[in-house]
Amino acid sequence: MTESLDATDWAILTEVQKDGRIAYTELARRVNLSASATKERVRRLEAAEVITGFRAEVDLERTGYPVLAVVRLKYPGTRHEPLRRLLAERAEYLECLRTTGDDCYVLKVAATSMSHLEELVDALAVFGSTTTNLVLSRTLPFRGPAEPRAADARPTR
């Protein structure tokens, strides 16, 4: 179910996505509400599972994972539980998306070295064919959603 979000909800989401540790008083100032009203809005967004958690961004290189790759997996089988078990066992698989098209899964993988990456890709290759791309840089780091633009707000020519 899609939650009905107003402009204030979107303002709150924008701010907490920038800084999940922002104090309610500062968040309230930025979205023009009282601190108690802001706290209630955040709690409502959490209860509705619009906000599903708060996380720290970690620099992979500084934690010993200088190699970042995107691995695409063609998975011909229908039993996905063994793959899910592998993903749960290995923290190096940072994200896994089930997709349509030629590839069934797209994974973001962090490794300590090229040989470590090879080991991780080999573990995936048991399930099907893989294509691996090394990440050279993050042109646009992950960002959450912003308020959708209304259909009538599109620029006219």
C-alpha cells in the first residue's frame, strides 16, 4: 500500500535521508514544525514503514574493502533459497536486487583484493553465469527518493 505523503512528510524524509542522526529540534526547525509534531510525524512514518531504518554510511576503502564490483547473475533455476543462504552468510555481498531481463540478479560486492573478488564471484557462479564490472568511482552515491513531480508540473515547450 502506498502511503499518502504530504509536503511536510517529504521535507522530513529529505532531511533524515541526508542525516539520520539529526536532532528533532533541528529537524523541526528545517521543516517548520514544533519538535513534538516533528517527532510524531517521524514516528508515524516509521509505523507506516515509510522509514524502515537508519544506517551509517561506511567508507569501504577505509574499512579494508578497496574493490567494489557489480555482479550480474543469470540464475536458470527456480530454487532461490541456496542463493539466499549464501548471501546471508557472506557480508561482502552488500546488496542484491532481483531483476527482469537477461540477468536474474544484480549484486553489489565489496572485496579486500582482486583474488577475494574472484572467490566471491566463483561462489556465485555455482548458481549460473556471471558478468562482473569493477566500479571505478561513485558518480552519484545512493540517495533516497524525493517527492514525485506532478504530471502537470512538467516543463512545457
